Amino acid sequence: RRARPRPGLRMGMGNTFGRLFRISTWGESHGGGVGVTIDGCPPRLPLTVEDIQAELARRRPGQSRIVTPRNEADAAEIL
């Protein structure tokens, strides 16, 4: 018997999560970059590069023993 996918969670080429805010990832981690598309944002929701960069900084190497030892710069950019 195959398990049914949970509503709001779809896996495939990249990943998509959520219902109200739908987050879809794309790209290659060791290629040109990784991106995220956010669907469902209300108009004029203030979101800045600094907001995203603060979250990326949490996964920098050396933050804890469970993060990756990689040494790659993570720089947010809103397109």
C-alpha cells in the first residue's frame, strides 16, 4: 500500500512546501545557485534582503556542531 502525500507537501524536481505561503526551491547547490520562489505573499509585505540574510547567517559553518563544514558564501538577492 502506497502512502498518500500530505496536503501542502509536494516533492519532485526541487521541493514545494506550504499552503498559504507556498515555498518552492530550485537550482543547484554546487552550481550557479539555489533559489526560492514564494507564492501567496500579501501585497506590500515588507521583505528585505537583510531579513533573508539574517536567516542564511544562522546556517554558516561554525555556528554549531550540526552544521556543514562547507566554506561557501551565502548571499541573498531578491530578483
